Amino acid sequence: MPDNLAPPSWDAAQRRPHQGGQAKGYDKGGLSVSVSVEWMADTGAELSVVTKDVAKNFNLAPVGGSASGTTGGGGIIIKSGMEMEFEVFDSAGKVVPITSSLDVGVKPNNDGSEILGVDAIDTAGAVIEWDPGTLTGRLRQP
């Protein structure tokens, strides 16, 4: 089966799995917006999260919750109004585009990656396979 996870484009030696995708939604004027992102597939993240600069493109609504990263810091506000697009492979190895409308956390800054959390991975019916030695892997449906 081919791979759909790799190190991020800005650091080919990084051992964390990333995948190119899109954040989509509407701006404050009601116009459709699509922003290219590199999702970091994070099995330790219960919630998908985007940086401040990605979030500012969309008309997002707070849903009344907040979160903090496991590495410290807080101020992640949970919001709705954005879709996450990524891909998985089905059991035959065919690419399946996924669109997730789950709520996302919005970081108060631009530190770190855009996070594809286990909420979105699970909703897609997918599992993550990653080999940090070869820096290859995939999101796939069993």
C-alpha cells in the first residue's frame, strides 16, 4: 500500500507524520475560503487544532469550551465553522477524501503544527501507521 504520511515539507528529517490537506469554510463576508495546510497526525490529541493564522481566514463561532496542549500553555478556544480535508486509503488501497466538520481548537498563536487529532481520524474510520525510522506511513481504513 502506498504512503500518505511523511515528514513536513519544511523539515524532511522530522519524525512526526504530516499530510497536506485543506481547511475550508466561509469568511466573515460569507465568501468560500480554502487554506492549504499540513496536518500533523497526532494520536495524543483528542481534538484537532489550527493555528491563529489559519483560523483568522474563517468566520468561526466559539462553542463554549477551551483546551490546553499537553506540552503546556492554554488558551485554545474550541470553535465551529471550519471543515478539515485530508485523505485516507480504503482497504483496497484507493484514496478516499475525507471532510470533517467536527469542532476544532484554535491556538492563541502560530506555534507548532496544524493538528489532525484522533477525533477526526476516528470519525474517518481510519487507523494511523507510522514508522519513525523510515519516515513513512499512512492513514487507512482497516
